[in-house]
Amino acid sequence: MSGKGTEALLKEIHVDPRDLDAIFITHEHKDHIHGAGILSRKYNIPIFANGETWETMADYLKKIDKNNIREFRIEEGFYFKDIYVEPVPVFHDAVNPNGYILKDDKFKISVVTDTGWINTQMQEQMKDSNIYFLESNHDVDMLKNGSYPWPLKQRVLSTRGHLSNENASELIKQLGKGSGEIIVLSHLSIDNNTPELAYKNMKKTLDEMGIELEIGAANLEVAPRYTTSKIYDFRRKK
């Protein structure tokens, strides 16, 4: 999203950009940083990213106030206000990509997209989350039979590419408990997936695990590409 596009979406959910506390970057690919520099300059918002990512994206973001350049080491967690931020190293064709675990003393959110593989360390970091914001990028058959050139298909399917619908299901088989966790399927390919396919695949997995959406054992949604997703406010539950 551009800066203007982000502003418009924030307006839809009644959020003033001036109230944003920070921007957290996962990696330097342009579809993830496009509006970050503009928003930081316009609203004086700090941008967090690991050192290697900052170095790679600095020219694209252009001039950022030095006080808003917040670098961290991917191996170390840190506090931002009252939230503990734990970077999660991921497997993607970027310089040093990471996801994020955000938690306090009661709630935990895992944001993990743009990875071709989930290893046991990542699973350990993500377990017992209240929200899994998880990549479900492509349907393997759609990708293999689609219009992408073969080298791009190989990239997406590789361990440094993206998680498929099936990969996402395999992860939830390891992490799902049926204790009311929220699963948000994200980063869907516009060419090689559909929201209906991603949802159907994960629901089948949850059904096989005996986790019934109908009774609230879990909540499942697909993050839309161009509009806002559902808002979950954990402050009201404390």
C-alpha cells in the first residue's frame, strides 16, 4: 500500500495515523515497505527493522529522521512500551527477513508471512498464540498449472519462497489446540490462490483435528488483500 492507501484504510477503521506508535518491517521487498517512509516522515513515526534490513531498504525509504530509525538484532527480543517484541527468523529470499511475536503477560500474537519453511524453532516461538497471522500464499496445483514462468514457480515453491495452503495446515496441526485461538490466513497470491480455497483447506484441517469453528473452538478468517481485516481488541478482555 502507498502512504495514501494506508491512510484511507486507517480512516475506514477510525484510526488517526498520528496515533500510530510504530511501523514494524519484516523485510525489504517493495510490496512490504512501499508507504513506510512517507508515513514516517508525515506523522513522525519510528520504523523498526533489523540492521541488515535497514541497510538494504534505506535508499528506497529515502530520508528518515534519525530518531525514527530503530534497529534491532534479529536474535534478541526487546520491549516496545508494554509489549515484548520477539523477532522470528524466517526463510525467504531477502537479506535477513523476520516475522514477529508480540506478547504481554496475557496475550500473544504471531505474525509470520513470507517464509518457505517453518522449522522447529519457529514452531516453538509461535506456540500458544492467541492469534496466528499466518501465510497461506498459494495452492500448489494452481501455481504449477498457472501462468508464472518456471523459475518463478520454483522460487515460490522453494524453502526460501512462500508457504502454501497445505504448509499452513501442517503448521496448525502442530500448533492448534481448539482453545479459541484466532487463525488469520494472509499474504494470498492473487494469481495462485483464492480466499475460498485457503479457507476450505484450513477448515478441513481443523475439522479433522476435532476443532469446531461453529462452537468457537477456534476462529478462522482470510485477510483481504485491499481492505481491512477484522479488528481484535485484547485490551477489552483483560
